[in-house]
Amino acid sequence: MKRIHLIYGSILGLCSILLSLALVSLVEGESKKPNVLFIVIDDMNDWTGFLGGHPQAMTPNMDSLARRGVNFTNAHCVVPACSPSRLALMYGVEPFNSGLYPFYKSIQILEPELAQFTSLPMLYKKNGYQTFGAGKVHHKSEFPEEEWTESFVSKKKKLVFNAKAGYRQGRSRKLAFCPTKNPLKDHHDYQVASFGVDVLSREHDDPFFLAVGIVKPHLPFVCPEPYFDLYDEPIQPPAIKADDLADVPWAGRAMSMNYIRHERDFRQDEAWEIVRRAYLACNSWVDYNVGRILEALAQSPYADNTIVVLWSDHGFHLGEKRSFKKFTLWEEATRVPFIIWDTRDGSAPLGRECKEAVSLINVYRTLADLSGLETPEYVDGVSLRPQLADPSIEIDEPAIITWGRGNYAIRDEDWRYIRYFDGSEELYSHQDDPNEWNNLAEMSEHEATKRYLASFLPEHEAPLIRTGIGLWNSVDADQPDLEKTKSIWAEINETLTPPLD
Ligand SMILES: [Ca+2]
Ligand SMILES: [Ca+2]
């Protein structure tokens, strides 16, 4: 009997030890919630080393990040425009579910509409995180007070452009493509990266969510001279088909016509090479600043307990499809850098790539999942946790890209299907035609493919939220004036070499 008691006693003792160990590890687990380093880039397309969109691109720090984490090589923005892209990602909601299709003047104006949603930094803050933000995370470097423990807006210094070493179109400071003469610390991206470095060098009792919003390569394409000096060889132009738009419906041409005059002027001024060199230089400048933040992380106590995510709000055309800028539903405007590196997974092999078409709408659920936070029910997308464990795992849904109510691109591994508000269509085979030159939408043999891809178009579209609309682009995209497009086409075609069709 005594022996039985002893055994029971030992079992009970063992159980209570195990229980307390479990509690300790639970408490430790609690205090060891992962930190998040959230790096946002503005207007960076696939002209990086790790995406291979331009053979001369030099981005060694981001390449190294891509090698250590999972490099999503077929990632696409939710909207090819700053304000709505960021609204969708930061609040985790597709434009066709929120009604937030276009640019808005500020997120403050949208307060009543956004009250039903929880922004990503707010989710972390509610869960006991310290939240730090610097630069352009939301559109226009806006930091709603309640979301952030501390925020940093860069100190504006007027940059002096060395236009003689580059090119400037007219008097606009936006259309400058040249080195700056200022010290590094005068530049926005240097300052916001320094804030990131500072936060990473501090001692933190609580886990943190640190967001750093870099504004290059956004126009003007200006940055310190050493990054221009990296590109002293002739710059290889992208593959461009002169009459590429001839098989594009008018609704698609309307998106391209917004900036067709720049395309013409760059040709007339023989400036395209300088413009592209300046874009590459800015990407290398961004890379330098991302490298500073990553180095600070490596030197910090948080080096093996931080989830790093890097993304760009959309891509950029540099002459492809006779287009300049973004605001289209084609590959160069929608494909973006997207990397996730969970440093807790120290044994993960290097060089993992996920080739599945994936939308940035999935960032919200993925981060919440990896951090053990409950995702609000309304949030769109899926967690990419399975792909982080095994990048070959398929994603069921293609990426959906929205530009104005009624205009969508559906991108899967092999195809891009575009449907405009007026029912007109484009279809491109990425296996045969990675430049999206040949619109196959009219060919009967692709009817089944089109039907399959069209089945992913949203069934319901939230009405456009009109409060505080900032720019005309997407309102036009919503209901473009096709007659106006036709007259621009006719007028400008006369002055374009080679002509559009
Ligand atoms: Ca942008
Ligand atoms: Ca074409």
C-alpha cells in the first residue's frame, strides 16, 4: 500500500513538475513572441537581383535576404497604385470588399469607413506589442496616433539635383533622373533606415512590430552619386514591341494613355537610357538602406526571433507596353518583390523560392498566423505559412489585381487574364509569352482557360467609397472616358516614333 502511495506520489510529483515546466515555457513563449520587421518599398518592380527582371540590377543585400528567407518570385500587388495598395495590405481587405479602389487624400478622412477594420500595426499593438513606424508605411507617411508607440517622419531637406549628370524633363522636380549633391543623411530613406537601426539597437522588454517605409525608387529618380556610378556601362533596354498596344482593348489603352506623353518625350530627348539607369541606381540605393537595417538586426539580440517581411506596393513600367509608371493591369505594374524570412527557423535551407502566383493581400493573415495572433474574421487572403515550410506547396487561388471598380487581372502560374469594366479582355500565356505581347483573348481554343480564370473574378463589388478621393486616376479607371483615350491616341500617334500601331 505504502509503495502504491509512493508511486502515486511520484507520479503526482512528476505531473506537477511537468505542469510547472509547461507553464514556464508558456510564459517564456509568451514573452518570446516573435518581433516583426516590416520593410515597405515604393514603386519597386522586378528590376532586382533576386527577381532577375533586369540583368544589370545590383541589390546584394536584398538578394541575401531572399536567399535566407522565402523569395516569392511571382508575387503581385493588390492594386497597382500607392494609396489603395497600402490600404488593402495594411487593413487586409480587397478593394472589391471595402470599396477603397482609388487614391484617398488621407486615411484620417476615411476614419468612419476604416473603423470596421483593424490595421496590422493596431492588431499587434492590441496584442501587447510595441509598434514603431518610420516613413511611408501608410500612403503619405501618415501615422494614426493610436496605432503606434512611436513614429518617425523624416526631416525634410531640399535635395540639390545634379541634373547635368543625368536628365530632367522641364521644370518639374518630379521628373528628375540624376544624382543628388547632398550628404546621405539629407535623404528620406537614409533617415528612416537610421530610425530602424536605432529601434533595433534598443533593449525591448515587449515584442515589437517595426515598420520602415522607404520611398525610392518612386519619382524623382534621384539618389546619391555612388549609386549612379555603379551603372557606368550602357543600360540594356527591356524588350519592347512597338505596336504592343494594337491588340489591347480601348479600356486597357486608356490606362496606358495617362503617361504616353512622357514615353514620347523620353524618346524624343533620347533619355530612356538615363531614366532606366536612374531607376536602377535608386534600387541600389534602397538596397543599401535595407542592408543597414538588416545588419542592425543581425547585431541585435532579436536576430533569431524576428519575422522579416519585405514588399513593394506595386511595380513600374519603364517603356514596356509603351507605358511609363504604374496604373495598369500588366505584369510590370503588378509584379513586386516579396520576401518573408522567419529567423526562428535557423535550419531552413538557403535559396528557397515559391513560384506560385501570390497576392500581397496574404501578408496580413500570414504575419498574424506566424505571430500567434488571432486574425479578425473579415480579413481576406490566406496564411502562407505552408509555403514558408515548403515553398512547393500549391496555392489554390490565383492572385487578383484590381484597378478601379470593374477592372481586374487574374494571375496564376501560367496565365494573366484581364477583364475590364466594359467586358473587354486580354489573355497572355506566361509560358510562351513572358512579355505579354500577344493577346490571346479572342482565340477560341483558349475559351476554357478564360472561363476558368474568370471564375475567380469577384462575384460582388463593393460600391466605390467616394469620401476624400485624392486623385483622378482610379475614378477614371472606374469609368474611363474612352472617347478621350481615342483622341489622345490619334493625336499622339502622329508624333510618336515608332507609332503605336
Ligand atoms: Ca507606390
Ligand atoms: Ca500586344
